[in-house]
Amino acid sequence: MIRFLLSLFAGLIVGIGLGLYLGWVQFPVEYIDSPASSLSPRYKDEYTVMVAAGYMADRDLTGVMQRLRVLGVENIPAFVQEVTERYITTSRDVDDVRPLVGLSEALGRLTPIMEPYRQVRLPGQSS
Amino acid sequence: MSDSVTLDPPRPQPARKYTRPRHLISWPLLVVGLVIGVGLGLFYAWAIDPVKEFDTEPWQLSDADKRHYLVAIMLGYAYDGDLDRAVNRLLSLRLPGDPIQAVADAACYLASTGYVDSNSGLRAVRQMMAFYRLQGKSGCADTLLPAQDAPPTTVVEVVLPTATFMPPPTKTPTPAGEGRPTSTPVPVVVPTVQPRTSFVLVNISTFCRADASGVIEVNVQDGNGRGIPGQEIRVRWDSGSDTFFTGLKPERDAGYADFDMEAGTDYLVEIPGHSNSASEPLAAVPCTTSDGESAITSYRVVFRAG
């Protein structure tokens, strides 16, 4: 009888461990209908860059605030500044940095590290 | 009778339930325990204490937030014109069916809601329309929002007099009425639609300097980035417009020209007849230089031959 109980118990222990591994690691729950505030930082950054690019095209700060509000950040100017400085310090694509700097400046968050990107010179542009 | 009895050697007994060698583990019960354990483990991991939501990807967003993300993709495309990048971003949304058509459907939805009540929303939906139309798609937004098409081509006939010089005086009087200036009307056809765009506005940046306060610096470049002299530039504002030409300050650049703004006025910069869209309004607003001096924001505008 003890032999049976031991086998059952051992099977349960191994099975529970296997089930947890499968349920947490291999096949975790995938959420849908998530709010934009739960986006991964990578996609939040990308979204911010795209919104900043839109700002460069239409200079509509109201639209920017409406679009960034869905990310659930409390202080939008501070968030844009943080993303911009992170893009600069991690040497991201200058085509992404430029609109971010433009938006930061419009939000009154231009910092010295952004200054060089305000006047990005194109090849062949002498002034 | 013999006392000796010959016994056959004992035959091996068949293994019976109570004589079989015992294993430490009962494999059937172990398997049963394993199956039950896996079930319990999965139930706990999926239902009771699932993985906390993190690293959410765009395709996991709600429909409303997917549309926000889609609008942002279109805004990004409007800025950089990178179709591959835009399509890759659309694919990250895992939209059902054709992603371009999904843009048309989203534009249709947004155009039928209050989203287009604001200029920002209207502009975004128009951008979506421009995107999917370029890819040969259509949606109900095309009918809900009258397209911002170019005005129909109309022809304006302008009659210009042709001047005829007076003949030099002669000693022989000529009869009255002869030799007088005559004007021959010549119809000139002026199409109101501009020729095909050959310049694109590639960059606008701002700067704040006391020695160059409120200046629009324009650079017109060819495809290789070399300045193009003699190119006409037009600046428009509420109450007027002005034209000037590049190359008058060759010490700066052959394709350079500048224009002084008045504080508090918005200006549009364009290349007449060659630029299908002017710059966004450049506002002559106050700024503070790095030295703490007050100045007016200046702009650097770059047009490039497309």
C-alpha cells in the first residue's frame, strides 16, 4: 500500500512541476483586448516615435496629447523627454530621434543632449 | 519394495501475485499521478495564478487601441514615407485579412465616428485614405469624407496686349490712323493646376540665435545635396506673400536664400510650381537663446529635387 501511495505521490509532484512549467513558461496565458498602457516598453517607444513623426507633419500638439494619453503615462512631456534622451543615449536611428527632439522641444522639454539634433544637417547642406 | 524414493526435481513455480518480486515504484500509479499532477499544474498556472501581463504586443491590444496604433503607423508613414516599415508595423497588429484593406476598414470606422470632428483626427483619417488608395484599396471613408482632391483643372484665358513700337518720325506725313500702336490680343492659357512636383520638403529645423533672429533660411538642393542657385522661393502669410531667389548669398551656399519674419506672424514656404505642398506654418514666436537673450525662433527649411 505504501508503495502505491509513494508512486502516486511521486507522479503528482513531477506532474505538478511539469504542469507549472508548461503553464507558466512554455504555453503561458496570452492576453488579448489589452489596453495600450500594457504595451511592452519597446512598442510604447515605437508608438511615441510615430506620434512624434505625426507632430512633425501637422504640428498639432493637441492631437499628440490625445494620442499619447492612451499609453497611460501620467506626465506626457516627461515621458517624451525620457524616451528622447534614451533614444539619443542608445544611439538609435537619427530619423527617429529627430521627430522626438522636435516634439520634446514643443513640449518645453528640450535638454542640452537634444540640442545637436535640432539642426541635423543633410549631406551637402553647408549651412 | 525399495525404500528409496526417487523424487523429481522441483519444477519452477509460475510467478504468482504474491511471489512476484516487488518494485519500489508502481509504474501505473506513477503515470496516473503524473497525469493528475500535470492537470493540477496547468490549472494553477492558467487559472489561479497566470503569468502577469507584460511585454504586450500590438496584436494583443483591444480593437480601440489597435486603431490608435494603426493611426500612429499612418502618421509615421506620412513622415518618413517608408512603406516597408509601415507594412511591417501593420503586420505586428496581426489584422485579419489584407492589412492594407484593414487600414481602409479602420478609416471607414473612424470616419463614421466623432474621431474626425477634430482637425487632428480628420488629418489622420485622410492620411489613412491616402495610404490605402496608393495601394489600390478603397473603403467607405472615401464616400464619408470628401477626398481632398486637387481642384478640377480649369483654364483661364488671359488676354495680353502686344505692344507695337511707334515708327520713327518721317518727313512724309502719313495718313492718320496708320502707324499707331496696335494691340493684338493673344490668348494665353494658364492652367491652374501646377506641373508635376519635382521638389520635396525634406527637413525643417528650428534654431534660436540673437544674431539671426526670426529668419527663414531656405536651402534648395539637387538629388545629390548640392545647392541649386536661382530657384524661386515663395513665402506666404496672412496678409501677403513674397518671392525671392536662391544663390544671392553664395558665401553661404549656392542654393541658399533667407527671409526675415515679423514677430507673431505665421509663414508658409514653398517653391512655386514645383512643390505640391507648402511647409507647415512657421511661427515667428519668441525664444530664448542659450545665452539667455530674447530672440525670435528661426527656421531652416530644405527642399530637395525629387
